[in-house]
Amino acid sequence: VLDLFSYPAHYSGDLDCVIIPHGVIMDRTERLARNIMDDLGDHDIVVLCVLKGGYQFCADLVDRIKALSRNSNHTIPMRVHFIRLKSYLNDQSTEDLHIVGAEDLSFLAGKNVLIVEAIVGTGKTMKTLLKHVEAFRPKMIKVAGLLVKRVPHNSACLPDYVGFEIPNRFVVGYALDYNEYFRDLNHICVISESGKTKYKV
């Protein structure tokens, strides 16, 4: 129910419902940070943040990991590197995947890599990215995905750390966009049909 939440007035009428409130995202991110610390706490990690949708989740996750390692006896040295994937036009994923900023990832050789992605649908994009990263021979690759969509063919590539499983709807907010709109929304919401029409390119 939208009335229970505060969200930017300029998106009035553009949203169907809030699917995951901001506070719940924060709690779950803290839990994921703990799981990652338990698994990777003795390694230094290169975090590969998948832009643009992943920036908020990545920032919050890295913050939580840093907070946990400050309060524990082992700290995780972390470097964050940004890459950008583009495959969407309006609400449709296209076959045409561009990886920007990943031309030379040779510094990943022998490193433990944590790929942080906001949303995994069919897993095709993630598969392509993993293949690309594996070519640079890291020691280990783990994937943290905030959202996994329940779609018919997504057994292909599930993240090691999953925040939430969601229905196969087009979601926006918490840095997820529809044609660059809605990134400024705190909660993860389902876009309405009128919202799709309004911001179509």
C-alpha cells in the first residue's frame, strides 16, 4: 500500500506498490554483510560494483562490511572498482550487452572478487559478466545480488548471496531505474503502466 510510505511526490501515479521498504533492505544488507564476513573475512577483496543500478546496494553493503570489520578482530581490506552494464531499452532486456570500464581487469589476477549487482533476472547478463571476469584469472569469484527475479529460466546463474527473491515485475527505486528515472526513490517499488508510458523513450 503506497499510502503507508513516504516517497517523492513527483512520482505520484507512477507506482503500483512498494515491494520492499527501505528499512527492510537495510536490515537484509546487514545480514548479507555478516555472511560475506564469515566466508571471506580472512581475505582481501576486490568489490566489482555493477553500475548504475548497483551503486546504492554496493555502497550500503561495503559500509556494513566496514562497520562489522571495525568491531571484530579481523578486518577485510577492500578495493572497490566500478563497471557498467547496459542491456535495457525501456522495460525490455536486449541481447546486446555492453560492459563499460571492464576492458582491462588484469589487476583481478589472483584476487578474491565480490561482484555486487542489484538485480538478476534470467542470469544471462551475469553469465556473460562472469565469463569476462574469469578470463582475468581471479582466485575466487562470489556474487552478491540484492534481487533475484522469479523467472522461468534463471537457474543459469544464481548469486552466492541473495537479498530477496521477487516476482517477475519491473521494479524501480533504491538506484534501480526506468530510463534513468526513479533512482532517487528509497524503496523498491513496482512501476505502474502509466509510469512506463510517461517515461518511455
